[in-house]
Amino acid sequence: MPEKVVIVGSGPAGWSAAIYAARANLNPLLIEGTARTDVQMIPLGQLAYTTEVENYPGFPFGNIRAFVESAVDQDRHYNLPPIPNHPKEKRKRNSMSDIAPHYAVQGVELMELMKQQAINFETRIVSDDVVDIDVSGPVKKVLLKNGDPVETHTIIIATGARANWLGLDSEEAYKNKGVSACAVCDGALPVFYGKPLAVVGGGDSAVEEATYLANLKGANKVYMIVRRDEFRASKIMADRAINHPKIEVLWNSTVAEVVGDENLVTGLKIKSTKDDSISDLAVGGMFVAIGHTPNTDFLSGKLQMNEAGYIQWTKPFRTNTSVVGVYAAGDVADDYYRQAITSAGTGCMAALDVERYLADEGIE
Ligand SMILES: Cc1cc2nc3c(=O)[nH]c(=O)nc-3n(C[C@H](O)[C@H](O)[C@H](O)COP(=O)(O)OP(=O)(O)OC[C@H]3O[C@@H](n4cnc5c(N)ncnc54)[C@H](O)[C@@H]3O)c2cc1C
């Protein structure tokens, strides 16, 4: 008997789809992926790479560690990060600050909680990668790396995307210590407050990241490191950066090295693309904004995608793809918002779309 729904991917979109599908008695099978160093991908998605997540609703600061440990199965506690050493002073954001030290939920914790919630409703999980799909007939086939095919009436693709990085060893060493690929996610973290910052890239999203940082409360200077002598960004976006009083563009420049102390970024070595000369730039953080790569290699030629490889939703406000019975959720189909909450939202939508499709088709 074919599965009713196979969900591919284990980020917020995948788990959210699983929770909704499981509660609708669709008995979902979720393929969570494996750790892949070739493409920097691990089960539990992109949030598993980060520390504090301060903008996912329902997880205000406070000491939630006891809750996290009580909610997640004992055999996965090893995966939970240690409680970070936060500054002694309490943050005066609301009355909670008087009774609880700052402790935001960590990315891995949030993802383990999502996974646990899906397990609570009996989602079945396979730890493997999907390497191909066959969507030519009404019953679709999902091929796993171990060679097993899985037959299913519907598929939810929730394989996410990955940030493109510069590829420097020093960049790798300072990830989560001042190097980030998401200003909206990390820009407001206390570690960046009041410090000069750098954004690397010259496209629309780099300008968006730079203006976001420059408009934050307590923003200092934001340097944009641009490889050429002009932006790739549209004129309107470029003007926004050039005219912003807190943004300075360093043209014809690349980052040669990220420098810092034991804990944090303190500056960058900037290399001129004109004469290879190196100069120092004092910054407290570097935001890399040179694009993302959606995890859609295994779908090539099977579904309609845009030129950057993102799956295209084919109906407004629905998660349908170009193939009937195949749905997409999260960053794999969204090159614009790219947030955990929006991914979880479209994961929910995809499960509801599947449920209605199966009902319409009379598949029980
Ligand atoms: C460092 C960092 C910090 C971030 N911080 C925040 C934040 O604070 N707040 C916020 O809202 N957002 C943040 N984001 C963005 C957020 O993580 C993403 O928007 C969100 O995780 C996207 O969820 P997703 O479910 O679409 O996919 P992903 O989280 O990308 O997960 C998809 C997963 O699917 C699996 N997969 C991929 N291909 C296959 C395959 N072929 N077979 C099987 N499985 C596969 C992999 O395990 C992959 O990790 C951050 C991102 C990064 C990189």
C-alpha cells in the first residue's frame, strides 16, 4: 500500500507538516536526511547550526532548560547544547528580566522540540537522504540513498536551502561568534549591539541586510564589502544603501580573513580587487549575504523551479507545485522570507493541502 504522505526534510517546515499530517491521521513518513559535509547539511535543518533563536514566537527569554529537557526524549539529550555563559547583567526587556537570567532557546533545542512534537503524534522517521523522485504517475516513488523506494500518494518537499559562504577557514571558525548569514535572524543579538558591522555582497539581499542592521536601535556604522565598483542590486535598492547615513560602501573589496579573539570577531582583513593590497577594518560582526542554494538537486527536471533552483508554488496562497500531489514548504520554495516561522507556516499549509487533496481523491 502506498503511503498517504511522505515528507522530505527535517527543518521547521518538515516537522510542522508532520505534526499537522499526523494529527489528521495521515500517518506521515518523514525522511530526515543525513549529515552531509559536502553541502553543509545536517538533520534538523539550518537552525541546528545556530545558537540563540530570539524571534520564534513562544520562546521568550527565561530559563527554559528544564522544560526543554523534560520535553525531549532522554536518548537525544546528548544533542542539546550546554547552557551558554551569558553576561551577568540582566536585560531589561520586560518584567521577566527581574526573575530570570537571559537564556534564549538554542537552535538545536527548538528543533528537537519540534521533532519530539511530531514523534508524540507517531510520525515515522527514516534517517536517510532522498536521491530521486518519480512523479510521472498518480502513485509517486521516493528513492532513498540506501536504494529503498517508497511509494506514496503525495509528497511534501521541505528540504530547505543553505547559505552560501565565502569559504574562508577564519569565517568557519567565527560562525556563531560574530559571523552570520542572516541579519534579520541575528542582527539584534546583544553581541552586535552598538558595534560597527560588515555586510558582504552587492545584491538586493545584501542591501536589505545592511539597511536592516543600520536601522536597528543602537546601530553603529555598517560597511558593505562589494567586490566590484557597482552594486548588482537594483537601482532603487542601491540608492537606499548609498544614501543611508550609517552605511559606507567599500567598493572593489573582498574579505581576505576574519580576525578576532578567543570569543568574538574584532575585525576583517580587506583585500582590494584592484591591487591586492590588504587593509584592516575594525568590526564586531560580519554578515555574509552572497545568496542561498536551495536543496533541490535531486529534483532536477521533475518540478518547475525558478532560475535559482527554488521550487515554484503554482497557486497563490497554496503550496501546490507543478505536479499534482506534490507540495513544497519552507525555504526550498521561498527565496524571500527565509525564516523559521514562515517555514513552519508553509509546512502547516502543505499538510492541510495534502489532507484536502487526499479527501478530494477519495484516498483513505
Ligand atoms: C546560522 C543561521 C541562523 C538562523 N537563525 C534564524 C533565526 O534566529 N530565526 C529564524 O526565524 N530563522 C533563522 N534562520 C533561518 C532558518 O533557519 C530557516 O529559514 C529555516 O530553518 C528553514 O526551514 P526549512 O524547514 O525550510 O528547511 P531547513 O531548515 O533548511 O531544513 C531542511 C532539512 O532537510 C533535510 N534535507 C535536505 N535535503 C534532503 C534530502 N535530499 N533528503 C532528505 N532530507 C533532506 C536536511 O536535513 C536539511 O537540513 C537561520 C539560518 C541560519 C543558517
